[in-house]
Amino acid sequence: MKEQNKENLEVYVKLAVARSKLRSKVLKKSGQNKFAGYNYFELGDFLHPIMEIFDDVGLIGIVSFTKEQAELRIVDTEIGGEIVITSPFGSAALKGCHEVQNIGAVETYQRRYLWVTAMEIVEHDALDSTTGSGNIETVDVGLMIDHLAAIEAASTLEELKNVYGTAYSACAGDKNWQKKVIDAKEKRKGALK
């Protein structure tokens, strides 16, 4: 076995051990999406336990960003192997915020999603409470949650009209999602008037 292959294999083994250790911890979901009616893990709910576990197993996680992508590099601190997890970099348009605040919001979400991916953190409540009709194959729950957030963040009636149309189309005929999208639009429309 080549040395580089051994290094990479070792980091995967350590990551598997870290995932197993995280599953034995009791984590509390402190985030609440009142819009879609579910609780979720915020970054602070799991990052400190992960850092403790990484210290124990000899890993370190380093997050970095470019304009195009977010990256989590998991490095074996003993022999140097690494795993790189990436995600396309998104954007935010939070009402009443400066550009740097929007960038910070996106970076926080990207960090959260990278760690959720790396540690295989499953958020059953979000899936269970938002699927309603059982159309898991036809409705992308994560995408729908993003659509609801975009509706909530719309800063003009024209923007609201556009994001609503996109969100409603993504419902794929699911009546529960259609109702959530319509309710979100009406709530935002009232706030914009």
C-alpha cells in the first residue's frame, strides 16, 4: 500500500470513529423554523462536541470560502491524510442588512451544512414535519425550505412575485407544500405593504 493511500485511509477511519462518538452524544436542537414548524440544529449545537471528538481522535477541521464554494478540509493531525468536503457558495438578501452581514449569514449556513455533511448529522424533524403528503421522491425538502426563506427575505413585491412563482412550481403538486408557500407569500406581502 502506498504511503499516501495509507494516510487517506487513516483519516477516513478516524472520521468514522468521530461520527460514531458523535452519535453517542445527546445533542439539543436550539434552532426553530416557525415558518415550516420544525426544530433544527444550529452550528453551536454540535460544533463544540465535534471539536472535542476531533481532538480525541486526532483530526482537525478547517473551513474556507471562495466566491464559488465553501470547503471543509478534515486533516489527520498525526499522519497528514485529508478529506475535503465542498459546497457551492450561495447568497443571502436579508432585509435591512449590509453586504458583509449577508456574507456572514451565508458563511454561517455554509459552515453548518459542511459539518452536517461531514458528520452525517440527520435532522429527522425537519424532514418529518415538512413532507406532509409523503412525496419525498418528488419534493426536495431542503430546496423547499430555501424557497420559504427566499419568500420571507423578499424586499419588494416584484421580488416576492418572482420567488413565490419559483417556490410554487417546486411544490410538484404537493398540497401541503403549496399551502405553506401560499401562506408564506401572504404573510410577506402583508409585511411589504
